[in-house]
Amino acid sequence: MSSISTVAKRKALLKKLLVTIQKNEKAISEALYNDFKKPAFEAYLTETQYVISDLKHTISNINRWAKPKRVWSSVLNLPSSEFIYSEPYGRVLIISPWNYPFQLAMCPLIAAIAAGNTVVLKPSELTFNTSQIVTKIVEEVFDVKEAVVVHGGAEFTQSLLEKRWDYIFFTGSVPVGKIVAQAAAKNLTPVTLELGGKNPCIIDEGADLEIAVKRIVWGKFINAGQTCIAPDYILVQAKEKYNFVELLKQEITRAYGENPEESPDFARIINTKNWQRLQAMIEPEKVIFGGISNEESRYISPTLLDEPDLHSEVMKDEIFGPILPILSYHDEKDVERIISKYEKPLSLYVFTENKDFAEKMITHYSFGGGCVNDCVIHFSNKRMPFGGVGHSGLGAYHGKFGFDSFSHKKAIVKKPTWGDVPVRYAPYKNKLKYIKKLLSWL
Ligand code: NAD
């Protein structure tokens, strides 16, 4: 089996990776800017710093995570000591997307190496500069037998998927997730699928609108809306709609200025194909703010759409850009009708001062993860799992959840040879009544 057997070796590799990333921080930030004008602040917060903190957390905890975990023995097995061993799967294929091209390539790599696997990493072909620096870092840190980066688009990725892997970790769109799952099924290869969805953001009557708009504008327009957990559409209580929209407009202008095209804090759309896809979602008669775009620079301004039809282009699939539809609701039936029209989303957000309403929303609907009175930030806590459910994904990672995703959990019972209890051995004769009595006490 292909693996990095000792924990000491894995830890040494992760430490080397940490130093190499720290040394290249500026170059990573520049690469992200050159790929799609990702602002340096966002590159630091959501890419380099996130990965550095993930690495430090993993390095501090790897000994504990990798150690066989002793559990209470089953009375039936006594005398015994019983353990869960974490075993690396072996050769892992990691396929990553372009929107957080450094973080979404590096974090699965860190978890896979920590768990002792060897890795073939296929970053996105759409972020040339970042993929180059990812390659340089991996080449500097790892032997080719431990981890390598390979490059290519859809066809090349499909040829990789035809090979046999011990684990596949995919981050990307739902349609490609299905291709990955089908390919993995041929060899019964276990997979993690980190996908997307249409994430609702519910604004309850009486919510603190001033705080809500700040947090929503940040969460929606960071990375120009190209974030898998960004609010996809707003569901606002009809009585609050006017105030909410006015405050939203003010907040967008405060954050990005009168002309966001000139703002150093607003990224661009990744490529012309995606720019055109997003452009087709903007129905001019629905625009109540923004709607300005420039194909040459792949710019689309923060745009608010008022009450788009549920069958319109913008309400079909995940938007994945700086367009925010505003839908109003009168009662919870309206909310239910709209949310349940879609597959289970990757996240759900609810802004409310009513704890019961918040609890109802987060327990009634099934989704990957979310926040009450905020958005996106649940991603940042390495002590919580990150992943989708249903069409938004399968499995989870971050911190120990990542280590566990990349480990097979082996149950081991260790028995001494003294103290053999003969009750289970044939001939059973009249042992049945004793065993029934014994088990009825447990
Ligand atoms: P994508 O699915 O187009 O591409 C992802 C990866 O798959 C890339 O490496 C690409 O080369 C490869 N690929 C593309 N088409 C393929 C095909 N036909 N066959 C095999 N491989 C193929 O996704 P993207 O555009 O890079 O990223 C955006 C999507 O990713 C959005 O849907 C977003 O929600 C999702 N996403 C999810 C998460 C998460 O953590 N859940 C994070 C970021 C992005």
C-alpha cells in the first residue's frame, strides 16, 4: 500500500510545508491577484492565512489524532482492550476548483498527508498563476512518491478518474461531482464530494437590519460572489423589504464606493464563459441596483434583482457571482415553498431576533452548515465539519474531520490468552438460557 507510514515523517513534511508557504506568501497573493484580481486582504484572510492556521492546527494535533483510540471494551469480549486504529487509505486523488484555488487545493492535501496518504493533486486549469505556485510549493516540499501536482482540464481529469485510486476528494460543481461519483463507483472508491447549491438567506421580521446588511454584503460580494457558501438569494419578510433593500444599497456603496469597478476590494469574474453565464441572469427590468458590467475586464458590479420569477435563469441554479435576488415572503409557507423547490443547499442563513424562529429554520431544513445572524463564517472554525448534504455534497473535512475523512477506521480487539470464557463455544447444550440471562443484564 502506498502511504507515509510514520507520524513523525508526516509531521516533518507538514512543518516543511508550513515554512515553504510562509516563504511564498507574497507570491501566492500576487498569483491570486493576477488570476482574477483577488484583493490582497481576501487572499490573506481566506487563502494563505487560512491554510497556515490549518497547518498549525494539524501539526499541533496530529500525534493525538493518529494515535489508536482506546474505547470501552464490550463486556462480551472481556478480558480485552479495544481500539480504533486510523489507517491511511493509500493513493488519494484531490481535484480542486478555481474560486479559492490555493486554500481548496492545500487544505485537502494537508489532511490527506496528515492521515498518511500519498497524493496526486489536480488544481483548476482556470487559475494558471496560482496552480503554478501550488506546483512549485509541492515540488519543494514533497518527494514525487509522496505528493505531486498534475495539470489539465476536463478531459485530462476524466482520464485520471479512469485510474484506480484508494480515495477521491473532489471540490467543484454538482454536475462534475456526479461524473466523479460515477467513476469512483466503478472501483468502489470512497469519495468526499464538496459541491455547491442555492443557499437561502432568510430575513425575519424584526431582524437587526443594519447588522444584517453589513454581514450579507461582505459574505455575498467577497471574491465577487464566487463563493460556494455565499448567500445565493434573499428571502425577506415583506414588511421589512423596503428598509432592508435601502440599507443594502447604502452598505454596498459604503463598502465598494460609487463605482465598484475602481474599488481595490472587488474581484473579477474568473473567465469570459462565466461572465456571459452571469450576464444572462441579469434581466434589466428586475435590476434595482448595479447591473453594470464590462466584458473585457470581466467585471460585474454588485447587483440586486427585485422579485425574479422562480423559473427565471437566476433562480434555476447556483448563481456563483455578484448577483443577489431579493424575494419577499409573507409567512413560513412561502419560505417553505421556495426553499424546498431546490436540492439541499450547502448553507442556510437566518437573520432574526427570535430564537425559536432561528431554531426552527436551522432544524427544519437540511443543509450543509450555516449561521444565525451572520453568513459564511461557519467555514472558519476548524473544530466544526465543513461539507454538504444531498446534492451539495458528501462527507466533510477541516481539522480532525479532514483527518478522519482520509483515514479508514479499523476496529481492533486485543485479547490476552489467559482467562478464556468458554460460554460462546459449541456444543451449546443448555448455554442459551445462561447467555440470555447474562445479556438481559447488559
Ligand atoms: P468544476 O466542477 O467546473 O471544476 C472543478 C474541477 O473539476 C476542476 O479541477 C476541473 O478541471 C474539473 N472538471 C471540470 N469539468 C470536468 C469534467 N467534465 N470532468 C472531469 N473533471 C472536470 O467547478 P469550478 O467551476 O472549478 O468551481 C465552482 C463550483 O465549485 C461551484 O459549483 C461551487 O459551489 C463549487 N465549490 C464548492 C466548494 C465546497 O467546498 N463545497 C468550494 C468551492 C467551490
